[in-house]
Amino acid sequence: MSNVVVCLFAHNGFDRAAQGVTGAGRRLADQLGGKLHALVFGVADDIMKAQLGALMETVSVIEQNEYQPEQGLNILTQLCHELAPYTILLGNDTYSQELAPRLAYRLGGSAVADGVELLLHEGKLRIKRAVYGGKAVATIEPKRTPAVVWLRARAFEPAAARGEASAEIKQVSLNLADDARTRIIERKSEAGGEARLEDANIIISGGRGLGGPEPFEDLKALAAQLGAQVAASRAACDSGWCPPTWQVGQTGKKVAPGLYVAVAISGASQHLAGISDAKNIAAINTDADAPIFKHCRFGIVEDYRKVIPLLREKLAAAKQ
């Protein structure tokens, strides 16, 4: 019961979130004196297999072109029974959050969400996670094993490769006819930027104070100059000004960029919970008493319509 299992999805590739999960798993397995195993859903390419092979003892690729939760849960339960892990780690993507509590129930273990730190205390696992909208940190010690934990993106550092890929690579076939309670009838892909919000190093985010969808075009232009991603507060998303996938906050995505620029965002506690791991926060708001100014490193009390054009002009001049 000292082994650690990490569950990944091939469609994301070996991105920053996957690197964090495997890094956390590698360090925990080494502390426990156990082995690290990867379970990968989807069609993993040779590059991803090689990257995982340099970190794991075994890599099992579960061939599933279309993600189906029931079949995925069944095969995960079966494989985890065989590997007998002490802990199972997943990322903070939608699929992982869907599977984690159900898998813990199937295995008779414990489920913990949004872990930001893993540590061992007298041989027992403890998980730290933010609570009360990021105002406090709770330390949780699961009573039952295995502990199934999904981790916050970018909260964990990648692990150093141990050399050339040496892990045993296995292909696991999945019978899609088993327990097929649902089926995908349509899939729509939304155009996005070069990186997911969870992986972005710079984020330009707009809020209710923008007043409508048109100003987001100005934010997109600024983001293009900075090589950044565009995001939004819940109020802006709920108003239909931008896609829900842009939402940052307690009920949206939790991000940890090097720079987060909050434009016309007041800074409600729910939004601050989503940016608590940002290295630097800059804010532009007309309200000098906006809560965001208590949490930012740089603040400008001014109408964004005056600041954004000037900032773009200065950036263009600097690049020349």
C-alpha cells in the first residue's frame, strides 16, 4: 500500500498540469518507498509515452477515443484494485473532478478536492487545500485509503526525469459496450488561445465594469501584444459577454499565472479564490475602494478606456 497512481488524459498532452500531477506523485512515491504508476486515458503519442516513461515504473494507456465516464470508472476501479495504491492523484480538469469521488467510493477510500500541498505526517498522508474562498487553509488527513485527490493546476512542480524512458508501457483495451448508459451525440470545440488558462503565464481578465462584450476585443488586442490569455469574472460570463470557459474564480478556473491583470473587476472573495496562486496581480478600476486593490501588487485607479490604449501604445513603442 505504498504505491502511487496518477491518472491523466492524453488529449491534454503532457502539459503543465500533468507535469505537476506526476511531479507530486513521483515525490510522494519516493517518500513512501513505493512505485509510481500512470493510467492514461486516450491515444497517447510516442512523445508523451517517453516523457512518462522517464518518471514512472509502469504506464498503462487506456484506449478510449471518446471519454465515457461509466467505462472509465469501471476500468480505473479494476486497475487500481490490481495496483493497490496508497494514493491516487488526478488533475483539476472536468473529467478528473467527475471521476475522483466516484472512484474513491468504489475503492472504499477517501476523496479530497483541490489539493495544493501533499505531505506525510507520521507515515500518514495529509492534504492542504484552500477553504472559505481562499481565506484559510485546511489540512485534511484521510481516514480511509486509498486517498483519491485531484490537485490544483500549477500548485506542484514537475519532477526531474530519472534518465531514459524505462517504464513498462501497457495498452489496455476498453470494451465500450459495457455499461454504456450514455453516449456522445455531438461534440463542439470552442476556439481558444495558445494555452489553457490553467497553463497561461500572463492573463488579462475583464469584469462587470467593462459594461458589455465589445471591450473584450480591446483586452484581446492587449493580450496578443503580451502573449497572454483572456479571462473573465463570473459576472461577465453570466452576462453572456464571453464564454463560460473563460471564467476565473471559486466556481470557475483556478489559475496561477506570473501576472494577472484584472480590468474592471472589483475583487469579490469568490474571484480572489481563483487567483490566490498568481505571482503578481495588477488591477485597473475606477473605484479606489475596490477590494482587488488590497490584493494586488500594482494598481491604477482610472477608467480602463484611458489606460488600455496608452498601455498598448507603450508596449508597441517598447517592441520597436
